[in-house]
Amino acid sequence: MKKSNLFPCLFLCICSGLSLVRLFAQDRQPLSPSPAKMLLPVDTLRGYMQYADTLPLADVLLPATFRHTGINELTDTIGVLDSFWEKLFLLRMGIGKDTVRVVHIGDSHIRGRILPQTTGGLLSRDFGNLAYEERGINGAFCTTFTQNGRIAEIAALCPDLLVLSFGTNESHNRRYNSVTHYKQMDGLVRLIREVLPDTPLLMTTPPGSYDVHKRRRRRSYTPNPRTAIAAATIRRYADANGLAVWDLFAVAGGAHYAARNWKAARLMRPDHVHFLPEAYELQGRLFHQALLKAYNAYVGH
């Protein structure tokens, strides 16, 4: 009876001893292993380490005059941005060595640089080795970027995330047609995917603007009713084609309040289409907050 109890104990001690030998005999693991030598998938690595790299969210205060604002978050129903969040996670962990690149293309709101530079600066503070580049063109439609030279320029930047911000100029065409707009977006996205098939795409909606009416040398302004249709068309296209979307129009107040909110806060320029620097900085901080919320949700699940 005693002999039968002794054997399992001896076996356990021998196995434990072998485990200790393996533990102390192996070489020290490098703190930042080369990605080429990493054997575990990055999702498995994160689960194995039981590490959630969530970041604190800074409050972004909207002007007190803003009414009926929406929830500031991204919509990504199929996880198209997961590969981007993973690269940011590895960058924070010190495992990813390459620069993570974000490219933001769009109209004059992007050409002014304040919005993308604000977002990019905050992301660089959060994650370190991150480059945020903008390619904005005054008066641009999404079709403006369908030229081969511009597509090649975007591809040469090797983005890990490509942000597309259009819709303001499309919606200022009084003959705006949502079917045409949908097809124009599709034409641009198809060209991008030919050269960047694995790059996740994120679309944004326009912030809101006014129509101008001229009568006998007098001008009056009313909220542009086509902006709501353009924003809805962008959301519909993104959802149908596997793109993420950030609905700035809804965040700012939507069809009834977005344009009025910007104006009431005195953040619009006299043309009632473009914004003061403080407004673009606010939009950049809102975009950063929405990105960080989505990142936290990814690494914290």
C-alpha cells in the first residue's frame, strides 16, 4: 500500500525537476522579439499575456450652445479595422518596430491640416511611432482622387489605415443625386483596393454647412438640406462595402442641428461652409476620441 503511494510522488518530483531544468537552462527571451521569429499569432499573443492595453479617454467638451448631439463613436460592424488596432497594440507593447502609417485624404477641411494634425498628434502621443499624413484638395469631390497619379501617390505612402473625408462639395451641388454619389464613391474605393487590397478604409461624413441665397445684393443662409442625404449615403455605402465610418454629422447634431450648432458657437467662417481653427481642432479631438474608444474596445474584449 505504501509502495503504491510512493510511485506517484516520485514521478511528480521527477517531472517537476525536469520543468525546473528547462526553465533555467533556456536562453533569456528577448524583450522585443523580431516579428519574423514570432510563432504565435498576435491575437494568441495578446490572450496569452492576458494584457489589456486600454488607454484613458480624455473628455472633449462641446460648446455649451450645441444641442441634440450624437454619440461620438466609430461604426465598424465587421471589424475591418482590427488589423489596424492590432498594429497599434503591438506598437504600444514594444513588439511592433515599423512605423504605423495613417493617410487622410479629403477636401478643404483636410487641406487646412488642423483637423488631421490634431488627430495625428494625439495618436502619436498615445502610441509613439505613428505617422499621420494628409492629402487634402480645396474643392475636392471623391472623384478628384480617382486620377491615376493621385491613386499612385496614396499607394506609395503605404498606409496601415486610409481615411476618406468627402461629402461637403458633393452636397453643395443643387442637383445632388445620391445614386450618382454612391457610384462615385464606389469608383474611388475600387481603384484604391486595386493597389491597396489589404488596407482598411474608414469614411467620415461632412460636418454640416449652409446654403447661400442672394437677393438684391443681400445674402441669407439656411442649413444645407442635402448634407443629411450625403451623410446617409456615405454611411450606407460604408456599411454595404465593408468600410468603417465616423459620422461627424450625427455627432455635431444631425440634420436639424449640425449646421446650426457650429454657427451658434461662432465657429464657422463667413462663407458658412468652412470653419475657424478652433472648430477644426475640436473636430480633430473628437475624431481621436472616437478612434481611441474603438481601440479600447478591441484590446479590452
